[in-house]
Amino acid sequence: MSYVVNGVECHPIVEKCNGCERIKEVEAEKYCTSYPLPEKKWAHTVCNFATHVKATKDTGGKVKVNPLKASKRAARGR
């Protein structure tokens, strides 16, 4: 079943969308108000429209350094 808004066919949300503030319930079915195909947004990573999931930043990993810039900085004495 789908829901049409402004000529765009919206599909029901997936389980990972539960808890998001962008959900709209129409005829006992829940739909995303930001994206018509929620399963595609969750296919690879976290949906960027999700309001219930916080993005995590990797602060413990190593920082990639350009070796050319590093050699120039070393030559200048930095």
C-alpha cells in the first residue's frame, strides 16, 4: 500500500524509523514525511533525516595526514 502526496508515491516506514519525529500516520499506516522510500535511506547507513538517531564521530581513530604536506611542514621546521 502506498500514499500519494503532491504526485509522489510514499511507501510505509521500516522498523528502524520507529521513534522518528518525521512519521505521519495515514489510514493506520505510518509514512515518512521527508523521504518517499525509507527502506532505501536505511539500506547502507543511518538515515540522515532520522531525528531519533544521533550521528557518532570517530574521535579515537588516527587522523589521515597528507605525506606531501607533512614533508613540507617538516622542511620548514614546524
